[in-house]
Amino acid sequence: MRTPPLVKLASIVFLACSMSACGSPDDVQLCYLAAYHGNVRIGHSVHSRAVFGDRVVTTHRSVLSVRRAGREIDCRSDYQYTETADGQPVSFRAFETKNGRSTRRVIGHITGGQLNARVMIDDEWRNRTLPWPKDALLPEGLRLLRRREGLAEGTSYEAVVFDARAIRAVRSQVTVGAAIPVDMLTAVAEVTPLAVAPDRRGGAESVEYVDAEFDTVKSVSPRLGSQFVYVACDRAVALRPIDPIEQAELDAMPSPVALTSAQRAATLTYILRPTRAKLSLPADNTQTVSPGADGLLEVTVTRAGEPPPGELPYAGEDPALLAALAPDAHVRSDDPRVVEPAQRAVGGAKDARRAVERLERYVFRHVNRGEHYPGCGTAVEVVENRCGDCTEHAVLLAAMCRAVGIPAQVVTGLAYTDGPDGVGEFASHAWVRVWVADQWLHVDSTARCVDAGYIMLAVGDESVEGFPSSMDYLGQFDIVQVITPDAVNGPADAPPEP
């Protein structure tokens, strides 16, 4: 049977802004999708495609609801893309809000192979000009590529899709599967699965199901051992009231064993079973990664001892470390509102190790951990608003370290925590690593201690567009075993003094 999500309309209020700019559309299609995490409905999305002469305007609008520490968070996104009829990119916009507060605003125009982008940061528009990525496609271009490649089982091709939010292109390998019947909530439809495997670290393989018109009617992305699913349906089903899911259910995974603080103070080896072929994790002097038997991965984490004092500021010429000193859109280490408190906090410290200790203590005291920041705040916003969770702690601490001449990077990964009923779990977390005395020192201003219970999954690549997220990795592997020192046992350590 033909699935019902795409509906032709004579007119549509949903595209009022586009119509006012381009006139009345020649053709409009509208698709409602319900959003699920596992079996729990968490929101909806509305996709539209309108043809205005030789222009095609595609719009994706989504609403997701979660609870965070008992507080409901309303997450909305509004993406609009304009392309020529043959799929050439013209412009785009990406707006995101949480509880009505803008968390991301990007506007881009593509002319002569150049992307002229404007990004809203700290309530200020900033301009960027960069080459348009080779072969990068927006939605209409991707739709036309799929039509050219067809739906024959076994067909494989490369697609380079531009991510408007992150201002970067993602290269993926697409493989066409055999047509199968799929549950579409109110009916079963014959659709064709397209397996999409991104060629980037942390990119999980997803599956998109398309109908005979090459329209996506269902998408499935793995996360946390479960799935994020969007499925096409009628308007009434998509807009039904929902019961928001607690965010803690989205960003933690179980530990195979409970770990004492004494065990975490030593060296731990984690045996990971990847659920996708390409699982690449970072390594440094505190974490080693090596292949194990049967496709498993061995990750050994050592709680680093106190390093030597280290020079302050860094005076070397290593390109990677110099990059870790440079400001970016989130880690605003050159802004006086960050530089001045960083210099005050460091005071008369003469070495990098002592400076890091003072900055970690400053951030711990400055940021109100009970107040959650909507979205990912910049260092300036965290200084001024004094609220946030681990991400804001990490962004501010990294910015302040850079401001005084200490190379610093935001790290995202997993941190062990005692779960309910004594069952341990690894929660998504963010912290900072700093370069002190020719080695990386990991610091966490939320917990004041980084031990072997921290697994590093990704490291910031010095730009907001590449800001890593451990959420990208969760669901891509299972922790099947933790090897602990047999002789290490003992009571929990006392928390550090504030």
C-alpha cells in the first residue's frame, strides 16, 4: 500500500514565510512524523517541500520534550533549505531553542563556491566565510541523488550531506537493502531501507526507509542500546500529547560490575564490544586503546599522578598544542570577560600545575551546579549567568586555562557513578584535559577528581562545529567486562574539600 505521509496542499500556513518571500508555490508536500526513543514517544517533526518556479524550499521543524532533574525541557528546531530545481545549494538557516531560549542560530548563503555564514554567539552575529565543501548536498540534492542511484538491492554510493547546524559536511556510504514491510504505526507499508554509514569518528550507522517516491517515511538511529525513531503518520497521531522522558535515561549505560573508589584510584581495563565496524577512541598518557580478541577493544585507563609543575605559559611550537590555546566559538578564551577572572584566579601562580588547580577551584565555586543551562553555553555565558552542568564547567575551565597560556581541550566521555540499589553505571560526561609538564592532565571541576572510572570517547577539535559529544558514541558499544586489580578494595574516598 502507498504510505500516507506526504500530502499535497493548495496552500499551507506552515510555509507562510517562504511564500511571502517567493510567492505562491507551484507544489507543496507536507509530512508529519512521530519521534520515539525506544518505545517512548518524545515528540514530533514536520517536514515540507515546496516548489517555487526554479527554487525548492525544504523545511524541517521538530519538537522534542525531555525532563532534566525533574524539570521539563522543550527542545525545538527549525531548519530551512533553499536549492535550485536541479539540487544546487542556495541558502539555509538553522534555528534551535530550549524552553524558548535560542541556543543555536545559523544563516548561510552559497555563492560562487563560497559559503557566507552568520552564527549567533553570545547574542552577537558573527560572520564566517569558507569554501563550500566539495559535492556537499542539501535535502533536495540528496533526494535527486537517491533518484539517480535507484532502489535496486545492493546498490551502494557515497553521499556528502551538509549539516547546517554544525556548518560541516558529513560523508557517508549508502547501501540499498531489499524492500520489506515496515510498521508505520497505523498500517504496514512496503518500503526500502537505506543503510547510512558516516565516515567520521562517533558517527553511528542509521537506517532510512524510503517509499517508491524516494521520500523518507521512517528513520532509525541507534543510541544507548536503544533507538531514536522518526516514523511518518497523520497529523493527529504526530501531535498527540506526550510524557517527557527523563534525560538520565538517554545518557547513561550500565556497568557490568560495581566499582569501589579504591579500584577507580588504580588502573582499570575495559573490554568493549563494538556494535559498529569503525569504533575509534582517543588515547593519551592516561588512556591506551588496543584491539582484543574476537573484535573486542581493550581500553586501559590509569589515574594519573600529580605531574611536575610545568611551564607557564606554554612556550612550545607543537601545532596541536598551539591549536589548543586558540579561542573558538564556545571556548572564548580571548574575551575580556573570561580573561580577567582567569588572571585573578591564577594570581601569583608561577607554574602550570598550580594555575590549573586554582582555575579548577574557581570554576567549581563560580558555577551553580543545581541550575541547568538550556543548550551548550559559551564560556562568556557561563561566566555571566553562573549556571550549567558538566558541559558548561568544561567549556569555562578550558577557556580560562587557554586564557592564561595553558593548552586545554574539552573531553567528552563516560564517568562511573553509583547507580540506584548499588548498581553502577557510566554516565555521559564532559571534563577537560590540560597540557602540563609534557603530559595531559585530566581535570573535572564538577567532581574535583578524575580517576580510572573516566573513559575518554572524544576530544574537542578546537571549533564549535566539531564539538564532540559522548552521546554520539553511546549505543555503539557495550562494556562487557571491567578488569580490576584483585588486591584493591576499600571504602569510598572522602570527597575533596571545596
